[in-house]
Amino acid sequence: MSAFTQRLPWHRALCAMVLISVCLWAERFSLMACKYSVRDVAFVDLGSVSFEFVSVIPSPEMDHVKSRIQPVATAVFLDSNVHSSWVTTEDASRYPALESLGNVSGGQRFYLCREGLSPLLMHPGNALGDQQDDELWQWMEHTIDSPMRSEILKHLLEAYAVILVAEGNLGSENERARSAANAAAEAIAKLMPKMPKPVDVPPQVVVIPHEQYAVEASMLWSLGMDSKPSEEVQAVVLVGRGRRLGPVLRADELTSTGLQSILAVAGQDCECDLDRSWMQGPMIPLRWGPDRQKAAFDALDFDPENPLVKAEISRILARGKQGIRVTNRADIGTNMDMLLLGYSEEVIELEAEEPVFASGIMETNTADVETETDASSSIPAVLANDDLPEKDVIDPLSSDPPEKVGSARKTLVMLAVFCMIALLGGIGVLLFGRRHG
């Protein structure tokens, strides 16, 4: 026994030990709760997603072109997630970022590259020798900035998320997609007050007209969307620092239910039972300078640029189940259970019964059912059914993932039992002290 407890009557020492134990348990419990939401994590840049602006120049022209373009590129890409590289035409086929192109010929070429995507050819318009410095600046600026991109980033700093809809060439489909996006945003707005970290501004819908594809090509390409005019309408959900959350939805996949199921994830706590790797999803090429850093700090209750925050987020992303790569739609996963709990396969044996619908979730008992991710769907089968009643479409807050509920419930039960024992012990000590006092 320590010298401290030797100076105290035994019942006071016991009370002190009980109090210290309760405090330690309370601290442990508070540490288990994640103070960041999925949306918060998306604001932190760990340097895992970056773009490369590769200039492919014939050897005899390299010095001249580089001396002209390099100063402009350095200034334009300052505070952005894009860096410039140079390679001769003769070496282009062996350059890692350009290997998928094979032999590159035809004089000067410029590509925007990112791992997992085919290089995007950036057309300089007029010959570089005829362009003024301001024209070169504007051309390279399109890599990291555009009208719609600026609008999206403004919304992301304040709003819960952004639904980006890129129109196809069918007016009826475009109208249906806009209606689906607006309906999903309204549905999530009603649920936001119940979320762990409520956001004041509901999801915003941004529409890229069909004729604006060329201006927004680099952004569309970076998100895995069609960067050239397409017949199909397409949409993605963006959060945080311009990160894609979930897969690209196209044509018939683009429903209000599908968008709502993806949006619901953004408000979840980054609990230790969640799969984390997709939280650092594909990011658009952008400039994130001091102004946007300050705006993000003002909008959040933490500084996403703080090294300690980055270290903490890095630990969060490193914990949990096997990571899922997020370079394209197939990598992210196609089932909400996979997004929340990670991929797993189990064989269950239950008596066959009729499907039961409750709270928008179908519970089907079948014999020898193997639960595994279906690569052909982008959302759970029931969530994709728009024929369900409006009240039963989806309520992501009605129940938590099984592992999350089990872990929290176990901790609460243990804490309650410990507190009860401590209370009874304290009462016993008090009665014993009065009897012998």
C-alpha cells in the first residue's frame, strides 16, 4: 500500500480508489467516441491523392519550352495538389504515369495524370510559341480551377455535402436526375439534426450543363466520370476537400434513394468499427490556399492543417479492417454494408421464411445464404427500390451497424455494472463507518 493510503483511514482510501477508478473508466469511454465525422475526415489531406502535370517535349525543344513554361507552372500550381514533371518524347513510353499510352508522338504533348486513371490530354490551343504568358497562365489554370469547381468548393466549406450532376443529352433524363438529387438533399436535411455532428447547411445540388463538359473536363475526369459529352446523365456525392464519396451513379442507377444512401454516410461518426480507407476518396485537382484553409478552420471545430490532427486522422484510417482502395467505382465497393463494416463473407443457415419489411430494410431468412458483395450493384438492393413507401425509403439513423452497436453496448453495460458496484461499495463503507464511528 502506498504512503498516501497509509495516512488515510481505510474506508477513505477505499473511496478514493473507487473515485479514481470511475474517472479512469469515464476517460476511457470518452476516448472511444470519435470526435470526427466522415465529412470531417474528408477535409484532412494526408498527401495520398496528388496529380501530375506531365509535359512531353522532344529532346531538341526541351530546354526552350521548359524555360518558358516552368515559371508559369510553378506559380499556377502553388498551394494545389498538382505538381509538374518533364519527360522527353523518346522516354515517354517508359515513364510510369504514361505507360498506358504506349509510344507518344506528335511533338509537344501535355497530360494530367493520377494513379488509377488514364492520362488526360490537355490541349494548349494555339502553339505555345505564339501564346503570351497570360494565355499560358489561363490554360494551365483550367487544370485546377473552373467556374463550377469554385462554386462546389464554396458550398463544401459550409454545406453537409454537394451532389454534382453532369447532364447527358436527353432532356427528360436530365430533369429526372435533378429531381432525384433535390429529393435526396431534402430527405437528408430532415435527418441532419439527429446526426452526431449536425451541419447547418443541407446538401447542395450543382449541375454541369452538357455544353460545359470541355471547361470542367479535368474535374470530371478526376472523379471517374465521363470527361467528354455523354449520352448518360451521371452524378457523384462530394464532401470535405472535394472528395468523392461512394461510386459514380449513371443513368438508371441515379435515383434519389441511391444518392440518399451515400449522403447518409457523410454524417456518420468515424467509429473504430467503420472501414476507413474510402474516407480519403478521389479528390478533384484544386488550389487549397490560405483563404480556404482559414474558411475550413472557421467552419469546423478543428484545424484540418494541424499536424496533430493529421496524425490522429492517419491513426483512425490505419485502424479497423482491411482497407478498400478508392481509385475508382469498383474499388470503393458496391454495398452499404461493405462501406460501413468492410467486406466479409459468412455462411448462415436459417429456416426459409417470407421476406419481412421493417423500417425500410428487408430481412430475408433463407437457407445457406452466402453474404458477399455484389459487384453489379452500387447500393443495397432494397435501398435501390424506389417503389418503397416514402417513409420506408431509408433512415440511416434508425439503427447503427451491428459491430458499432455491439461495441458501444458492451462498453455501456460494463460501465454501468462498475458504477453500480462502486455505489454499493460506497454505501457499505458509509454504513460501516457510522456503525463504528
